[in-house]
Amino acid sequence: MESGRDAISTPTDLLAGHETRGVRRRVGAGVTSITTIGDPHEVAVFTGDAAEVSAAPGGGGGFIQELNSGSRHSARHRIATRCGRGLDVAATGVFLLQPTLVVLLSGMEILGGLLGGLTKAATVLGVMLLVYRILIFRRWRDEHAQVPRFIICFLVMVLELSIENCVVWLVSAWDQRKYDNIPGLQDNVAIGVNALSAISPMARWLVTRRAANILHFLGAQLALAFSVLWDQVPYSGFGIMARVVLTVAASRVLRMACFMATVLPNPRPGCYRRRFPPVPPGLWDTIKLGYTTIRGFGGCNDLIFSGHGAFWVLAPLAFRTYYPGHRLSTWVLWLALVHACVKDVVDEQHYSVDMLLAIVVTWAVWDWLAWVYPAGESVLLRRPVGSPPDRLNPGVVGLILVCLAIAGVIVIGGKA
């Protein structure tokens, strides 16, 4: 390679040891950089301010990116053009269709039962379609490359959640005023929303409806991850979920530190008598009791910050990061998050400061963990036309099933 001239590299030279992740390095004068992202059949050669992505010899067509090396907006726009609109419709439907039908069919018992049947039928059909797409999916090599990363992140999350499950019980059991009817703290957001509801029928209607719950947000995250089967996003589903689950673990470590450091009164006085047994006399027996129940609804103190809010916000964050562009689903997710947070405050499940900190802290952790699966460097380029499909690994399918089962136990079994 000569300084001051355009650089030409073969895929073998450029991609050795880096087949499944982006590579960036500086070269001589006159050449900005050489970058490859994810696909051994394509290389990007940057000369000056622009770049052309071309297929390797024998690789077929290729396409032009014309990527301005200093324009993040331009790169984001190009990624947006790779995103399909089917995910936009599906994710929006997850949040809007069922709540809308429930409102429209309110008071109609027959139609209400029909809605439940249709929901179950749609779920069965969706699972069958998902299995079919898994069997015919062509880019398994891209997913296999991210499996080790995902497994490590998932195991870290499971370990954290198991410890937190016990700690939630311990902070309630060790509360020196757990049997006192201590009034909750003043929440100005709750006061303002209740005052608005008293004068506005629309506001009152909004705060009395639970439009979205944890299953909706979980469904949106899974829709994003599985959308790779339909080529809706140019990323790996395992890569996306690796960052999601590690963010869950890291943010909730901070949450445990917060609510163990300072014991705050529950918004609903008298919680401990209603929900928890007497504290065993021994330390070991007390700790063992913390692992007998999945405590999806938390303990009997204000667990600052909200665990539900910290999980809910991951859906709009993931869509914003890996599904860029002006997408209806992303805005619906943010609005659903705001409504769910306000609803929790009005229902005295959390204080408004809990919801605010849940969003801010989790957002900060999400950005901090960008290195787990960086959106800008992990884009999967198109494969040449006619390239053979990758072989499906049964172990990967088994991993998907095991992880879905664990998620179901945590969310549904824990009544979260």
C-alpha cells in the first residue's frame, strides 16, 4: 500500500480474523480508513470523504454507500433505508390493537370472550410462523457469531435477578418500621394528575386505563430481535438482546444499591402485614426465605428506582438504536412508557421520582454499554445474490426456547 494513493485490499487480507465484526483502522495519507462490517463478501474502501462498497471478486452485484465519514446522520439514514416497515406495523399493533379492541368492546361479554379466543389463535399462528421462518432463515452465521456474547450476558442477568429477588425480601424484612402505618411521601406528580382528572373526563379516562403492561414491552423487544428473520433490521437478534439483557443486569445492580442504602416508606401503608410472613429468627433462614418466591411485584418499601420502569424503557431505547428513522412504533413505545409510568404513580405502585430515575439511569447504562453491540459498527451488509444459506444449528434453536421459557417464568410466574 503506497501513501497518498487509493487503497485496494482483498477480502482475505482485510477480513482475516474479523469475519463477524466491524474493523476500522487508519492508513496512509489521502486514505481516510478501511472499514468492513460483518460480511466477508464486501469491503469498504474510504478515499477522502466518500466510500464505495463493492462486492469481492466473484461476489456478485454490490452497492454504493457514498458514506460521508463525518456524517453520523447520513450513516443513520442509510441504516434506516435497510429497515423494513413490517416491524413498524407489528410493534404498533402489539400496543394499540388489543387496548383499542378492549375499549371498543367494553361491556360486551360475548365479544369480549371472542377477543380472548382470537388472541390465543393469533398467538398460535404467530408461533407457527416463527418456527417456519427459523427453519428457512438464511443468515444463521451472523447469529451464531453473537451467541457466546449473548449467553454470557444472559447468565449475568439471571444471576443478578436471583440475587435481587432475595434482596427485595431482605430490605423489607430488615425495615425497623415495617409494622408501623407510616404515611407515604408527598408526590407532586400524583397530586397534579389527580387534580387534572377531577376536572377533565379525558384525563380521568386515561389514568384509569392500563394500556400497556410488561408483556407488551417484552413482546416489542422480542419482535425487534426476531424481526431479523424477516430482514427488518440489518443486525443480529442475539447481538441486540445481548445488550438488552446486560443493561437489565447493570441497571438493576444500581437499583439494589439505591434501595438498600436508604429505606423509604411504601406509598401504601400497612404493606408488610398484607404480603409478608414474620421474619425468621436466624439469618440463614431469613436469606433462604428470599428464594422461595419470585417477587415480580417487589417488596414492601419504595424500591427506588422502579424495576418495571427500568425494563419498560428498554423497548423504546432498543427501537431507537437498532430501528432508526421516523418510525410510528418508536413514538408509540415512548408514549406507552409515559402512560405506564404515570399510571404506576397514580396507582401508588411507585413515586414519580422512581419512574424518572428508572428512565434516566437505564438510558445512561444503555449508552454506556454500547460496546456490547455497537449499532454503528455491527451493521450486516447484504450478501451476494445467489449465496447459499447457512446451516441451522439445533443447539441455537434450543437456546432460544430455553431463554423464552426463563423469561416466561420471570414475567408470568413472578406476576410482574
